[in-house]
Amino acid sequence: MMKFCFALIIAFIFFGCTGSSSKDVATETTSSGVIRISVDESFQPVIMEQIKVFQASFPNAKIKAEYKAEADCFRDLQNDSTRMIIVSRGLTGEELNFYKNKLEYKPLYAELAYDAIAVVVHNSNPDSVFTINDLKSMLAGTGSKKYNVVVDGKNATSTVRYLIDSVLRGAALGPNVTAAKNSDDVVNFVANNPGAIGFVGISWIGNPQEEKQQVYLTKVKTALIECKNCEEDTYAKPSQQTIMFKQYPLVRGLHYILKENSSGLGSGFLNFMSLERGQLIFRRAYLVPAKMQFYRRSTLIKEKD
């Protein structure tokens, strides 16, 4: 009798534990579950808005985002815990082969939107029209005007990489370049130093409808840069129009890289950002959507007699 009772107790404990664990384990879908992603800090304002709207639409989904330098995002991609990164470039052939060998499948990557690097100066600064050569001499510290240039870190950020690759053409930053902690600090530094010039993603300064950026725009202004594909002596600010028509010279892509071999929450978030609502969020943030085109058409509506 005692053996029977003991066996009954063991069976009750076993089945009770099995039942509770199966109940607690949630199956991940494209609209539910928890994932971690790493995001280039220069895209933080627009990606925060994407996550906010996505999670409001799918309450069972939780996206834990960390905002950091681009090189740190790529390091995170090597970890199993990071499912997706959002950065300013895709994968190189060497990187693609590395992940294919490691994961036994190729990660997905492509552009979601087009972004620009804005040049910001203090509102009191009368000098706010620059050529590409002006920017090059500022960043190298070789120009006649001794600007205090501020960027979002001297190493490892997408903004710094772009400036070195596309403006300096591989040359080093000059000793006059100050490294701020992040994009927010870049704008604040320029706002408090009339002689400073900053380089920052348009996501941080280009949306006059966003309350924080409204405050910024009372202290700093966006400089005009020598226009591409324009008439001579034409200058442009970063805007949807100048990005779309390849007139503003400091344009880059906003890319996703996704490690997911089945339809999980990462795929669901990617689909959201790629389709109408997500693309409209990019458009509202004054970036240019890469997946969908939105045109305004003039129409004439007549009342029916």
C-alpha cells in the first residue's frame, strides 16, 4: 500500500510539472514572442517609433532593442541572442559566407529606407553654406577656418565610417574633431557652442513635428551643402525631395540584417517595416521609404447634381 501511494505521488508530481511547463512555454509567431535586436544609434528616433506602433498593434510581441555604434551591432549579430540588426550597410561577401557557414543558411538583408547625414550649426553662425571640399577640410582640420567639429564617436559609428569613406576618401579625422557620446550629445554640443559644427543622422533633426526636435531647431540649423545633379552653385538641405532625386550628397541606406530561418517575430517586424504602415512611419520621420512609393496626386472632385 505504501509503495502504491509513493508511486501515485511521484506520478502526480511528474504530470503536474509537465503540464505547467507546457502551459508556460509560448510559441513564437510573426506577431508574438520576444526577440532582441541591435540598432545603429543614429537611427534611434525612427526605429523607436516603428517598435512603438508594432507592439501597440501586436500586444503579445516584445522587441527588446539596444541602440549602439554600428560596429557593436555587427558584433552582436554573431551572438545567438541577437536576431536582427538595423544598420547603414548590408553584408559583404565575406560576412555573408561567414554566417552561411556558421548558421547553415544566409541571413536576409536589404534597404528599408534612405537616410542622410545632416550638417548642423548654431543658429547664430552666419556660415552655413558648404561645398564638399569645405566639409573635407573641416574634417581633416586643414581648412583656413578652425571649426570645432563634433561627431558621434571617433570610431565604430556609421556616421564616422561614412564621413571617412565618402568625404575624406580614407584619410583620418583631424585633431579638431571632437567625439560626442551619441547623436543627442552632438546636437546639444552644437546648441551650446556657437563655433561648433556637427554631423548627425537626419532622423535626429529632420522632423519638425517631433517635440524634442522642435526644441533643437530653436538652437541649431541645418546647413546647405553643395548639390549633386543640380545647376552650378546650387546648394541643398537634406529632405525627402533632395534625397529622392539624389541631390543631397550625404545619403546612406537604412538596412536590416535578419538571422531567421523560419517565420518568427523577426520576420513579422521586418514585414511590418516593409509594408505600408512601416514605410509611412519612415516617411513621416522625413526619411525616404525604400520599399514603397507614396505619391501625391491632384484631383478635382465635383458634387453630384
